[in-house]
Amino acid sequence: MDIISLFSGAGGLDLGFTKAGFNLVYANDNDEVVWETFEKNHSIVIDKRSLFDINSSEIPDADGIVGGPPCQSWSLAGAMRGIKDKRGQLFYEYLRVLKDKKPKFFLAENVPGIVSRTHVKEFEKLIEKFSSLGYNVTYKVVDTRNYGVPQERKRVIIVGYHKSLGFKFTFPFPTHSKSGLETLDGKKVKKWVTLKETIGNLPEPLPAKKKNHANEKLEIPNHEYLIGSFSSIFMSRNRKKDWCDQSFTIQAGGRHAPLHPSSTDMIKLEKDLWDFNSANPEYRRLSVRECARIQTFPDDFIFYYSRVLNGYKMVGNAVPVLLAKKLAEKIKLDFSKESL
């Protein structure tokens, strides 16, 4: 089945779908930071224009549309401007392409803030619009840990199947849980994946060069970390998880990258104020490669950048590959059953 990708970023969502057997025939993103990374890893030329400037007739037909419209406008950590922000309005450009192309299915991903009290009425309008375009719509706030992703990351997943097909998407059963004791259809689920399992075998990375420029040569691609001070926002929370835990959410900003599990524990001084242990101040941010592993990118997926901050940006903005693959496999299974 062919898919087109909108707001592709580095292509975590697309990689999950192609690993599940889908064929990527078109991709779009106007952020120049991602272009080289996307094209070299996916072997497809990316349409570098803003979706505002692309006529639907210029986009090839496909069985499905996938993509995560920019989420900063809906983020609880941001200004929460939603549809008032031009980036928030890109969701309606996604709808415009969907209306014109009429694929068999679509999948959209966004942050939990889109269903927050501030934005829930606008979100309900979006769901109604998807339905009015002829789709049976299912959505859910997904905890990525339940699908083998080793981080505390929740995302809203919206999937629609065209009403003419006569069936509706249901989310796949979780494959993991906190205890690992639950059984689904007689099968035991696994425990949430830990940081030790994910990054425990990586050697110590290199610090970024002066002004956080990338190192020219690394034994393990992208295994380098941001240097420099920590902001007051960073120091307002604990930023360190232990080896047996799952990571905090990997964000798009390198200055907000969590601390490596080998770092010294942070000390809480008062509400919204933490500090490093001055008696044993051993700490560093996770490397770009460590963040990529936590986002379930394979090690042979290389991120191309000259500034290390852009490496973190691409990794943090991506949909975890393993989550995308699980969703794609369920969609593929649904359509294979219907074709029998």
C-alpha cells in the first residue's frame, strides 16, 4: 500500500510504516534542518515547500496519508495558542489535502495538549471535520511505553478509515506494561523497556565542539552531547532517571535533554527549584544517539547536521519508530482481512 507523508520531519513515522511494509511515494517538510537526513535515510526527494503553497493536484494519489502537523501551538509546555497560531492552522491544510486526495485511511499524531481543556473544543471540531470528509474516526491518548518505547511520552493518535470501506480502526493491544503481568488473548505482555536495555551498552560519547558544533568523525554516528549551562526552566524539575526507569520525554530542544542515568542525582531545594550535588557533580545530557535509541531509531539511521542542537531537534520532533510500526502493522492487518 502506498502512503504520502506530510510534515515529515526526519521521518520516524515514515520509517515505522515502511518497516511494516508500506511504500512511501511522497514526503513534504519545509524545514531545511531535516532535508538531508530525510532524503539520505528514506531514499526519496522531499518536497521542500510549505503545505500552504502546495496544490493537492501536485501530490500523488496513495492509499493513506500520514503525518503530524506541527505541535508547538498545542503543547502544554508552550504558549498554547492553538488554532490562533499559523502552525496550528496547518492542521486544516492536512484536512484540505485529505479532502482532495480521498485516501482509504489517514493517521495524524499530535501532543496531548490538543485535547487539554484549553483546546478540546477546537479538537472536537477537527474530529467532526474528519468525519464530515467521509471517515470513521478513532482517536486515543497513547502511552508509548505500552508499545515498547522506553520513555514517558504520551501522544494523541487519530486514525480514520474511509466510510465506504465499512470498517473502523481499533488500537492494537499493548505489548508492554509496568508490571508485565497482564495477559492479552492468553499472551503475557512484557515489562516496560528500561534505559539500561536501551542505552546501557553504549560507550561514553564525545562532547560537542566549541559553540556546540558537531564533531567531524564519531565512531558511533551522532553519539555526542550538548555542552553549556542549564537554564532555570531545566533546573525547575528533576531531570535524571535511573537505569531501571524509562526516560523523560525526549524533547526537540537539546538544552532540555534529560541527564544520563550515570549522572549524580539532583537535589530538590524547594518547589520548582533543583540543583546538582556539589559534592559529586558528575552529570551530562543524553547524547543525540542515546535520544535516538530512546525514540527507537535504529543505529543505522544517521542524523545529518552541523550544529548539535539540530540533531536533538530532529530526534525530539519525531514519532517513535516502534510506535509507528505497531500502528502501521495494525492498519495493514485490517486491510488485508478486508481484502480476503
